[in-house]
Amino acid sequence: MNSSYAQVIVDVPTQQTNQPYTYAIPTDLLDLVQVGMRVKVPFGKRDLMGFVVDLTDQKPADNVQIKAIQSVMDLVPVLNAELLALSAQLAQDVFAFRISVLKTILPNALSATYQYLIQLQPTFRLNDDSQFLQALDQQVVQLTDFTSRQRRLISTLHQQGQLTVEMLIQDRLGVKTQRAYQITADDDLLVQAQQQLRANAHQQAQLLAFARQNLGQVFTQKELVEMTDLSSATLRAGVSKEWLQVLAVEKLRRPLETLNPDREANLTLNDQQKQAFEQIITAHQSHTYQPFLLEGITGSGKTEVYLQAAQQVVQDGRTVLFLVPEIALTPQMIRRVSARFGPSVAVLHSGLSEGERYDEWRRIQRGDVKVVVGARSAVFAPLTNIGLIIVDEEHEVSYQQQDNPRYNARQVALWRGEYHQAPVILGSATPSLESRARAQKGLYQLLMLTKRAGDAHLPTVQVVDMRESLAGSQETNFSPELKQKIIERLQAHQQVVLLLNRRGFSSFVMCRDCGYVPRDPNCNLAMTLHLDSHCLKCHYCGYQTAIPHRCPQCQSNRIRYYGTGTEKVAMELEKILPEARVIRLDQDTTRKKGSLAKALQDFGQQKADILLGTQMVAKGLDFPNVTLVGVLNADTALGLPDFHASERTFQLLTQVSGRAGRGQTAGEVVVQTFNPEHYAITFAQKHDYEGFYRYEMRLRQIGQYPPYYYTIQIQTSDLDENVVAVHTAQITRWLKSQLNRDVIILGPSPQPIAKLKKRYYFQILLKFKKPHENDELLQDLIQRAQQIKGNFQVNIVRNPLTFM
């Protein structure tokens, strides 16, 4: 008995809702409509796309007019049960609309036109009704090629296993093809050709012999030439004599870093690694959802535990999802994973071309892949039968999506782990305080790695007070101590990593006479100087303008540069150490596709002495010849208006310190700072995470911050500053009248970055004790905000990782 009604989430651009609408299923579509399919439905005066999220026989109230589904847009569902359930949960958790979550989960599918590859199976039974399918075997077809009756038959045969229907996403990229040949299935034709062949036609004889061994098979031209060493002329002759048929077959675009990796043997686990590995595998083999917090000092071999656990899971027939926090960490990690798993690895991150990302997604969806490695959005990879999820550097802010829907990939990973009843490893040398507190409570299982792998030792850390170093001397980025140690390393043919947590040539430009600072008109932020492109640039919205030589405010020519950036440091290095080979690594130098992987490969092959970069050099990089790390300015984040500032500084210093001394030679770290007594710096100097955790937790408790309180950030914005100020004040008054008295309300106030891309931003912060006690009220606020006309917007962020 087929259901008569469908619950549909409709893509309404203006007035969004999480409420599904009920539509009648017409008689000719009754056995065609399935949960997870796209349908066309009438909505008001328009026809819109929607997703079927449920089927029901329950008729709505008699006085409600029910419209009917117009057409089905798919032959097979594009969303499985897990993704549908995830979209519903995530929409509630992040105060987003479900349609926007679905678009995030399936970005390629939802912006594309579908085609299908139909393949008949051995169980296919031919009759009058299915006669039309025989000609379509192995053919790419469109939905419009079929009548409703034919679609129903395809759907039924697909469910019975008599044919398979593979979705091809035909977006503007199209499918990349290559020349191929299909060998005839007519053996008699080939036998006759052999009998009539001239004695000296050796290549054609070789082709015929190969063809008879591979009747009906398809080979690319490259494969045929490699297997038979035949010439193109011979292949053309085979086509003209109908032994071969020319085809254009799909050529999947593969990320370069996954191709032909050198195979890598497993390393021997030490006792701590072995204990962690065994606990993870016990949870996997008992099909138990268990979050593990793998806290291991830098260089303790966390990655080897990940890889060996993943190997066991794959060996047991399940799949693995492996998240890294940003593209900068993926080249080395992908090489290591590919070295263990070969072609069964897929990669998903924004550094790929659109074509590569498109093809990798389809490989995963087809089930060709056992391990997916990627950054934040890879958490939605269409893997099935997941047996292990790994979240490396779990503390990283980049796991938080900054645009709607504002999901945190770490939380999505935990949800998927529970759905599949699989262990989830959260790994870090410096876990977030929230995760460490959960481990203390027993919500996560804590696994500790306290020794470096291979008996290497943690580097010694020297803190240099830049107030003393710069007293009475000219401005420089290098203290005498750091400069001397760099010279010593260059003489010993060892390598150096230098961290500067900012890019560009200098922080800003200022007039020495009147104090004028050029600001971006869209964001009202001081712009960063870039000498390589001779411009001032806003790193938030991309606005750029020429460098002024005369002050537009007082006409003075005393325009000076302040602060520092990677470009400026590179120029100073060239002056003081002209013999040093320097690779600069920041978002400006790694914008070109493949440039990051190439730079890291060159440094690994010791084609450079110094790797100078922003945060991307601080984490995950493993170069045995690096014996010195220099932090040029440890104070960059300490002055930010954010309660995470000390934690971020401690994590960054600990992570970058871990790049030194990973080989046989002992490592050293020099940290330059204007705040040598700050507790984040003193604890990082001693590699003392436990001490920092206890100290910072006391401060968080006194300040009523997470993890002792849950937080909500309500962001409001408008093109008009007065409009956003008035509406935000009204929202605050409404919240105060609705919320319990024990909820702490801070604000409203302008955000630290008060203007961005021509919009003015305000915020309200809520602090409370129970995680979901205010969810219903906040969902109501989102719905009410849609009623406000004009450009006013409200966004709600649960447990924000930054208030900037």
C-alpha cells in the first residue's frame, strides 16, 4: 500500500521555515515518490523545488487545502536516512533553516542538473514493459527521457536489484572524458579475421589474440597501449574492421597528493600508543559509540595511532572519516594516509579544483572509497558503514563554520559517530578546555601519550623579553639571541621555522603628523600594506586601494609603515642573512593551486633553510631536520577582546614549539614577547598543559565562562547603523521579559569588528547553565526576525569559538 501524502521541505528563498508542507501524491506518481527525493511543488504562485522528508497516509485537517506534487526530479533518492536525520538535528542545534543545512550537506548535488547511468544486472528479466531498457544499458540518460510509467518501472526494478541507477551530477564542469575502446563480443568475427589475416600483420594478430581473451571489455587507449604495446594505427585498423568500437569514458580528476604515494610500513607502537590503539579497536569491534580524547604531546605519535586504528577498521570492512582542521595540514597528512591505503582514499577540501572536488564526492558516493581525508566540510562526506571518525587538532577554531549554517565539524563528527555506533577520536596536544572538562567528567574517555615517539625529547624553550632587546636600539623583528641561534643552525646545515601570526608587509599605514590611518570604506578597518602588489588591502572583504604618498587629511608626506608582516620579515632576513634560503608561507604566497604542497615538499627536501609563515606553520608539520623554532611575536592574540585569547596563545606556542627536535637532534625554541610574565607564555615555556588547564579553568569559573556556562551569541546586522541599534535594543528588552532570571544577558553592544562589508554588527551574549533550556525561545526569535522588513538580519551562534 503506497502512502497518499508527502511531507516536503520547500526551498522558499524569502520566508524560510523548518516546517514541512503536506502535498498529495498524484496517482501516476504513487509508487515513484520516495523519501530523500527532490520534487517540484506549487508554492503560492510559484513552482519550487523541495525535498521529501516523510510519507504518510494521514490526511490533514478537512479545512486545509492540499496541493499536489507536480513532478519527481529524481529516479533514486539523493539523501539517505542518515543525512535526512542529520539535517533535522543540525537545523535545531545551530538555529538554521533545514533547507540551508541540506544545501551545505550536498553542495554539488543541489546546484546541479542530474543525469543517470543505467546498468542492467544479471537478474534483469526482459518483457514487453521493460523492452525499452535493453537499448539503454550502460547509457547516460535524463529524467525527461521517460514517461511516468517508465519511471515507475525503473524505480521498481532498481528496488528489486534488476538494474542499478547511478546519479551523475552534470554541473557546468561536465564530466571529463578520455578515449577508450570496447572490444566486440562477437568471437566468430574475430576467429574469421584471424584466419584471413596476412602472415606479416604481426600487430593486428596480437590485437586479435588480446581481443579474444577480453570479449566485450572496455579499455582506455592508455591502458591498451601499455598492455599490448600496439600502435595507434593498429587500433584505428581494429575500429575500421569492427573489432573495436571507440568510446568516450569518464576520467576521474584526482588530487595530485593522492597519486602514486610511496608505500609506507607501519611503525612500531610504544606501550602508550599500543594501549590507546587497543581501547579504540575494542570500541570499534563491539560497535560502541565512544568519544576518545587522545591527548598527546607534540611528536608523541598520535598520527600513527590514527593510521593503525584506521587500518584495522578498514580490514574489518567498515569506512573511516579523517578530519584535519585546515588545508595547510592536508598535504602531509594525505600523503601519509595514501601511503597506507593507496587508491581507496578520497580527499575533500576547498584547495581542490571544482572538478576534483566533484569527482572525489562521486567516488565516495559510489562506494569506491574506504577512507576520506579532509577539512571541515568533509564531515558531510557521503560515506556509509562508518567504523571510525578521527578529528585531528580537535581544539582548532577552523572547525567552526563562520557562515550560515554555523555548524562545528567536531560536533557533527560526534553525531555521526553515535549514529553509526562507532568510536570518535578527538586528538590534540592542547585540547580545548571544553573537551578536557568533558573527559574529566567521564563523558569522553581520556587517552594520554606523554612521551615523544622514537625517544626524542621536547625542545627547550627560551623566552626573550623584547622590551629589553629593543631598548635603545633600532626597530627589528629579531632579538640578538634569536639571530645568533639562526646563524648557528645555518652553519650546521639544520633548518629553522619562524612564526609570525600575521601576513602582509606591515600592519597599517599612518600619517606621522596628524595620525590619519587609511581605512576600508566597507569595514572601517585599518588596511594591511602589501608591497608585492603595491596596495593597501582589507583582509576581511578584499577591498584594496593604492598606497598613499601624501596624507589625504593634512597633505603631509610623512606617511609611515607600522607593525610587521611576513613580507617585511622576509626582507629583513635577506638583509641580515643574505645567504639564507627562505620559503615564505602565508595566504598570499599559497593562493595558487598546489603552491602550499610544493613549498612544504621543497622544505622537506631541504631546498630552503628557513620556513617563515603564519599560523599554518604551527601545526602538524613534521620535518626531522628542524632544530630551531622562533616565535617572532607571541603577543598577537593576547590583546584580542575574547575570553579564548590566553588559550589560543598557549595552544599556538605549544603547537609551534612541537615542530622542533622531531628527529635525532635536540630542538630549541625562542619565544619573543613583550609580556614574558603572562601565564599563557610561562606555561607554554614548560610544555605544561595540565598546569595551564587548571589555572585557566579557575579564571573561567570566576568569569562565568565556558565550560562552566553555556553561551549563545546573537548577532544582528543591517546596512544602517541606527536601524540595527534600535532593533537590537528591542530584542534585548524582549529577551529580558522572556528568559529566566538566572540567565546572564550581556549587551547589546557593537561587535569588536563593528562594520564589515558595508554592514554594521551588534551582538547580545547569553550565559546559562542548562545546554538547551532556551532553544525554543531562540527558534521563536529567528522566526520573528524574518517579519522585520528591510536589510535587518539575525544570526544565533551556539557556544561561539570567538566573539570577534
